Amino acid sequence: MTALKGIRVLDLSSFLAGPSCGQLMSDFGAEVIKVESNSGDEMRQWSPVVDGESITFMAANRGKRALTLNLKTEKGRQILYDLVRHSDVLIHSFLPNVGKRLGVVWETIKEVNPRIIMCSISGYGSRGAMANKPGFDLMVQAFSGLMSVTGDPDGPPKRIGASTLDITTGVFAYSAIVTALLARAEGRCESQHVEVSLLATSVHLLNYHITSYLNAGKLPKREGSGVGHLVPYQSFEASDGFVLAGATNDEVWKRFCRVLGVPDLAFDPRFMTGADRVNNRAPLIEILDPLFRQHSVDHWISCFEQEGIPCSPVQTVEQLVRDPQIAEMNLLLREKSHVGKDIQLLGIPIRMNGTPGTPGCRPPRLGENSNEVLREILGYDDIVLEQLRKEAVI
């Protein structure tokens, strides 16, 4: 049994945030139709490309059927509205002015289907002077202040290594849509317009950085691999790599020092309490750094784990995907590409014992299911479909 069986989703979004939301909905049983322009989602062009398909695109579009639709034409918009009448959810990432031009606005969509859930995804929100400014993950990381707290203390601001805002916004969109579907099923609200943005996501992720500044006047700064409120709590260079370890309280700090072979350091007046260690970060790290270089990562991990001290090797992606824990959690899976070759994609990040997710079919090629979708849902015959193709509507 799947949680979202019987729910039909029109995914008009592009790039990463919206498509990742649509993929999650497919994983949990929804029928997801990816609606693209005749030129396709721009992410189809992103590298790396294997056998003519973008792996970046494939990472967020599993389990969907693909339909091309030219919304710049009147016929294209009417076909969309006909599909809306037969759907439960519409996801899009058009800027407000573009959505208005293409007829994808809440007032119109709700009139077409009074029970629809529409999710709008944007960079900077739908109101204010920046509403129609394109917002990509990297740009919003910069604008929101996220980059200002990322990187080494004496270095320039850095991008977070993953597309954190895109992926997290996709998860927020998924949770909001499912919440709206629950409210509809319970008779509390028949239809809703859900709005998420990369900017709102970034503000939410900054969390205690913002509240600490607003309420305590503490302006966050770059701390490298560490955090501002705990010391030590960062990566250290071992003899053969990097290890992350931290002392989360004063008792753990004493054990930390014992593992390093310097038990007396725990009672140095400069470092005895958490506040002391934060205030004397530089001299403490200067003492700890050479101690870590004396042994391997495996040595330190073994010693810290025996003492119950938070720690982790700093792994590469190559090391991660080979780690047995990843296989144990089914976080990777194999699919067949359109040429029949195996491709490896991500598994489902959420586990449920009653209504588990099921990875769908391989990501679709551009317009692969156009005829099938329009025949099945709207009853179009071959003559109509051929005419629509001649007119570049599909």
C-alpha cells in the first residue's frame, strides 16, 4: 500500500527544487506527469551527460511520465487546464510575471479545479521588489547570508558543497503539499495555494544564527568546519586524512583530553568550561592540531568511539557510496536507462513501515509519454495528436 495512491500531480517545475518534490511524491505512490516546454527542462542539458541523458536531470525525475506542452499557445493552455480538471496537485516554478503570461496563476487554476492544490516555488517569494528576480541556489545562498557563515575564518565566503536550498525547498514543498492534501481529505480546506521559496528556506536553515543576532547581538561568522558555540567541535588533520571530533560538554571534554594523552589540559583554567573554550578557541586549537597529526583517522575514530565521544571520519563521496551503512539503509538503487544500461540513482530517504515508498521507473526522456498521457486522460486520438504536433503545441 502506498500513501499517495490515486493522487495525480502535474509537475511543471524545472531545475532541482520542484522536480525533487515531484519525485518524492512519485516515490510514495502519486502519479506524476512532468510537463515541459518543447525545449525541455534546462537541467536536461547539464553535465555529466551519459548516453545522451543528463545524470543531474535523472537524479530528480525518477518515476514520472513526460509530456511536452507549449503554454505560449492558446491550445497548449487549454490542454493544461483540461489536465488540471483531472488532477489533484500542480507544482510550478515560474516567476510570477511568467506564470501570469502563461496562464498559470492561482485564481485561474482554482477556477478550473476548485479542489486543486497548487504549489508555487520561487527564489525570493511572490511578493516584494524581488518577486520576479530569478533565484538560483547559489545566488540565494549569497543573498541570504548563508555564504557569509560558510568557509574558513580567514578566507572568503564559500558556497555550501551541495545544492542545500534547492533540495530542502523541495522537501518543504512536499511536506506542505501533503499537509494540504490531508486538510482536504479531512474536509478542513478544499483547495490551497502553497508557496515555498529558496529565500524562506535559507532563513529557516540559518535558525539560531539569526535569533542569536536579533536577541543577543551576536553576529555569526565563518568558523570553518566548526561551530561558534562549541569548542572543540570541528575537523582535525590526522596522519592520513581528516577526522571530526567534538566535546559537547565539560565531562566529554575531560574524556576528549584523555584520548589525546593530555588529561591535564582539561583543567587548564583557559579551557575548563564551555565558555572558556569558546573564548580561547585559537590557543586551544593550536595545542590540539599537532596531537591529531600523530595518528591515523582509524586510530582516532576507534579511541573516541570507545570513550563515547562524538566523532566521524571526513569522507569523500567515493568513500561514502562504498560504506556498508549506505547499502544497509538502501540509499542507492539501480535503474535501467533508455538504452538498457544500468544507472545508479538515490534511494528513498524516508522509511515508513505501513505505507513505504517504492522507487518508480527510470526518468523519462523529453515528451516520451505525451501521446500516452493525452490519450489516457483526455481521450485524444491519433489524428488530434498529429495535428497538435504539426502546430508545435506538443
